[in-house]
Amino acid sequence: MQRRSFLKRGAVGAAAAGAATIAAPAVLQAQKAFKWKMTTAFPPGVPFYSTGPGSLADLVLWIKTMSGGRLDIQQFHAGELVPAFEGFDAASRGTLEVNAWVSYFGAGKVPAAQFFGAVPFGMSFQGQNAWFYDGGGIKLWHEVYEPYDLVAFPCGNTGVQMTGWFKKEIKSLADLKGLRMRIPGLAGKGYAKLGVDVKLLPGGEIFPALERGVIDAAEWVGPAQDKRLGLNKAAKYYYTTGWHEPTTVTEFAINKMAWQSLPKDLQQTVTTACAAANLVSHSWSEANNALAFEEFVNSGTEARILPDDVVIALKKAMDGVYEELAGKDPMFKKVMESYFSFKKTHDKWARMSEGVWHAQLRNPAG
């Protein structure tokens, strides 16, 4: 009886040991640590993008914390690892794992990706996110980036942006002729149709170019970020409508092989952290833009609204830009049709909700 009891215990022990051996690889895989490198198109110290609530610095910290240290992403600013606008190619090749920028910086390479960054005469923060998360926008984003071996997610949102800083007043459409302006993406193509000499400069180069008169006007983001670059010290007139970037999205583009190497729980950690940064960064922008704008106005900045004839001409120019690009690029056309179809439906709700609210806010008695 003792011998049978001994053999039984031995069999149970052997079975347990075997189960542990089988389970070990799964446990080890689940606990595997990953160290990634991320480059950005933004200089160090820039609020919203590089530092502050919901910034890329916050995002990589959240990912590390939420993953228990299993996914550690080292952040490099523009020029520290690769030049500002070369991060997309570096992530695509697998030289590094992540590139963070706004997709219009790569407009020449991937025109369709601009709909995931900023869309002239497009949707608001609410509409853009509705398209991303519930209208197939992120799925299309992945399809667009498939040839480049990248997977991307929205990870920041500025909300509506300012038209920009101008050294001289814009009184009519004629004042745009020959104007040298820093403006990226689809909006730059629209301006070019009206005779503007369009320039694409990284953030760190905008102030010196504007101050020295190399350019006559520049847009960056909004009051809070523009203050950090000191643009109010280089130009007097601050124009708005936000036509060019009614909302602007930072993208977190991950090398596809690196993405697929992550276990499912870490993939979920990344997507959740990106969604959180998208919301928190927008909230920071709304709060701090209000404070910075008041400071600008109180210190001599001339806040102006673009003349109606300029906005009308820009809308017509952008209609032409969209038509031309859609005719050349089937993927651009596919994304454009998805975006503007969603916008058409969303606009009806936006007019009846926020639109009515803002109209009443301007004229409570009416």
C-alpha cells in the first residue's frame, strides 16, 4: 500500500512538472519585455507635442506604467536620431519602432494619409474622432499604411487651430499674392492656387524665419504652442477661421513587425494609452489656448478674422485640390469619400447641437 501511494504521488508530481513545462513558454512570452525607440518631428520642450499633459512624453510614460515596465519606449526629438521629417521612413524600414508626427508632413509620399492629420474645411474634434473610432477611419488608416509596414493610431489633438501669424494685414484676396507662408499639407496646396509661396518648415525653424523676414507669415498650432515658439514677437497680426485645420491629429505610427511582436495585452495597452492621450492633450489645448490668447491680446497682438472673400476663394481652391488628387490617386479618393460622406451626416447633427448652442451664445436674446 505504501508502494502504491508512493507511485501515485510520483505520477502526480510528474504530471504537474509536465504541465509547468508546457505552460512556461506562454508565461515567459507574456512577461517578455520590449525596448523601443520613438522619433518625433517636434523640437524638445514644445507644449502639447513634446511635454505636458497628454504629450508624447506622457504617452510613453503611461505605456511603460500600464505595462508594468514591459514596454519601454525611448523618446527622441526632431534631429536627435533622424531629421524631423525622416521618421516615417525610419519606422517603415524598422530602423526604429515608432514615428510620431502629423501625417501631412508626409503629404508628398502618402497623400491619402492627410485625412488622418488635418482636413481643410473638415470636421471638428468631435466629428474627427467619431469617424476614427466609429466610422471606419482607423481601419482605413491601417489600410493606407499597409504598403509601408506601419500601423498608426491617433494620439493627440489640438482642436481648431489659428490661421496664423502675419507681418502685414490681409484685407483682401490680393494680399495673398506672392506671400511667403509656412503652411503644410493640403492647406498649402489651396494657398498655392491663390498665389501664396508655400514653405514647409519644422517647428524649430519657424520663429527665426519669420523674425528675419525669410517668410511673411506662418501657422503653427494655437495660442499656447505659438507662445512657446515666441511667434507673437515676430509678427503682429494673428488671424483665424481655422479653415485649414479645424482639428489636427498627432499620429503614433508603429513598425508593423514590431507591433505584431507584441502580445495582445500590450497591443491593447498601446491603443488605450493613445486614445487617452488624444483626449487629455485636447483638453490641455482648450484650457491653455484661452489663457495664451488673452495674454496676446492684452500685450498688443492684433487678433483678426480672415475676410470673407479670402475664405470663399480658399474653399473653392480646396475643392479643386481634392478633385485633382482624387483623380490621380485611388486610395486618396477612397479615404476622401469615406471622410466627407461621414462629415455630411455628422454636419447635420453638429448644426443642430453645437451650432445652435454657439449661435445662442453669441446672441442669447435671439
